[in-house]
Amino acid sequence: MFAPLRLRCLLTLWLALAACELAQATPFRPTADQQVLETLPARLSDPRQREMRELRQALAAQPSDADLAVRLAQRYYAEVAAEGDPRYIGYAQAALAPWWHEPAPPPQVRLMRAVLLQFSHQFDAARADLHAVLLAEPGNGEAWAWLLAISLVQADYTQAHQACARLSALAPGLIGSACRAQLDALTGHSAAAALALRAALAREAQADPAQKLWALTRLAEIEQRHGDAGAAEAAFRQALALDINDGYLLAAYADYLLDQGRAAEVLALLREHTRSDLLLLRLALAAKAMGAPERAKWQDELAARFDAARLRGDVLHQKEEARFALALQGQSERALALAGDNYALQREPADARILLEAALATKRPDAARPVLQWLAASGYDGIRLNALAQSLRGGD
């Protein structure tokens, strides 16, 4: 049976945060059951925090219970979506420690291990685990969802189509429609994709709110890419009205507002979300646009976080750091190097955009050749990326 909330967390969180959040390169592992894992602002009565405490206590009492370990790891992973705090990735891996190096752990552990491996950009190892799960359980919708996600982030649209077809046969109607629309929007059919997804949302008006959030966020991005700002705004607002705490939705809407020249709204939207590196970057960009007094403080904080990640050997943050270097520090050559290294691993539209922008800033069209080749091969019809590419080619 498909669990809608878990599927929303899996698809949305992976596609949104895997390449964007600043995860720890070396996960933190507690050395004793009583060791404090985190100190958080949430109230003791917060149901999410209470559930995590209860799961930790249960796992401490039954450390060989794989199902308990996976439930705790999933709960930690979902928290990254809610709070944008990548420390939870380390906690999730710690929960799976007894099975982490096993060649063939139980399928549910193997699936969760794949989730964590892809977060650290170990895509080949993640794929291997997912294929092993699907060999044992061909109808495992979550495994197909993650295989789809990895294929999308690496622009492997042939495998993405195969995974989407299998997922559509297993998942609720709205998820299947959103999956197909997302693929169509990446391969030159964004207007048709938006039309199909709007129709699916109308048909599935009673769908689970978490499914609707996922579909509406995808719709907003598709509408934005093909240039319908009004439709994008409407979809974003419908998603926000669901009142589900989702870091990716906030980041995507903030980017939309920044592109529309509405930085003041970004400050109002995100001012209480500085724990998330992803959202702090948007705040700093908005503060620069508005000349807000917090700009220096937020920029210094981001610089410190990027420096700390670099000292850990963390290379998971290159897209965001490239954007930081280009837009806030004026370091175009460094931004280009970061964006190029990032695009070698991840090839979604946001990854392509920062590489095109950095190549333009440095007058280095050759550095963006992989993006130009992807645009030609995929038929991608997003207005902003194609305009950047046209400028890079000299307007030919």
C-alpha cells in the first residue's frame, strides 16, 4: 500500500533538498544511548519531536529491530524537509549503523540506505541498492520513486520515463500525473504538462493534502518556467494555503519572488527560517536587493557555514555556494568553478541556470557547453534558461 505522506516526503524532499541543502559529509554518530542528539526550539509537546523521542527510546531498547530503525531514519529524513536542518541526515545514518555496511541488508533498510546515499551524491551506490530492492520487490513504489528522482537529477530521461511508468501504475492518480508532467516539462512540452497537471488537480480535488502540495509545487515551477507568472503565483499560493511546513516550497516561492523583483516579500516570508542554509541564502539575496540592514549579518553567517562545510570536506553545497559567490560576493570565477563541478553531478534546471549565469559573468561560453548540449538534446523550453543560453551564444 502506498503511504501518501511518505511518498510526498520521498519525492519532494529528494528532488528539492538532496542537491540543495548543506549536508554533513561525515554523519554524526552518538556514542551512548543517553547522549543528546540535538537541542531544538520546538516545544516538548511538539508531536514531531515527541515521535522522534519515542522512536529513539524504542530503538535503544531493541537495537536489532530493523523496522524501528527505518522508521526513525525516515522520521529524521522528513525533518529535513520541515526544518531544513541537514544534521538529521547524520542522525538517520546513525539509526541504520548496524546494517550500514552489510552487502544485503533487509529491503526496507536497503531502501533507506539508498535514500541517504543519494543525499551524499553517491548515486551509483544508491542505484545499486534500489535495483536490489526492486529485484526482491518489483511493486515497491517508493523504490521506483527514488529511482525516478535520481534519474531526473542526472538528466537520464530514458530511465526516468521507465521509472515514471512503473510508479504511475502503483501510485495514486495525482502522483502519476505529476510525475509525467514533470518529465514532459523537462523535455520540451511545458505548456502541455501544465495543462495536464491542472486537469489532474481538478479531478483529484479530494486528494491527500500532501499529494496536492507535491503536485501544486511542481505545477508552479512548470508555469514559471514557460513564462506564465500569474498561473505560477496561483499555484504557489494554493500550495502555501495547505499550511504544510515544507522547506522546498518556501525556497521555490522565494526564488519566484526574487525573479519577480519582490524581495520585500521574501524577507517577510523567510525571516524566521534562518536555520536552513537553503532559505538563509534567499534571505541574504533579498536583503541585498532591498538594502536591508541584515544583509551583512546573513552574508557573514552563510560564509561561515560554507567555510565550515569546506573544512569537513563537504562538496554537497556547490550549487548554493556558486550562487552565493556570484550574487553576493561578486566572485564570478569562483562561482564558475563551483557551478561546473556541481553540474558534473547534478543536471536539473537550477544547476544549469547557475552555470549559465556564471559563464556569462566570466564571458566563458565554453564552460557552459554541457548545459547548451543538454538544452539541445532535451528540447527543454524554459524561457529563462533559453534566454541565458541565447545571450551566451552572442544572440545568434
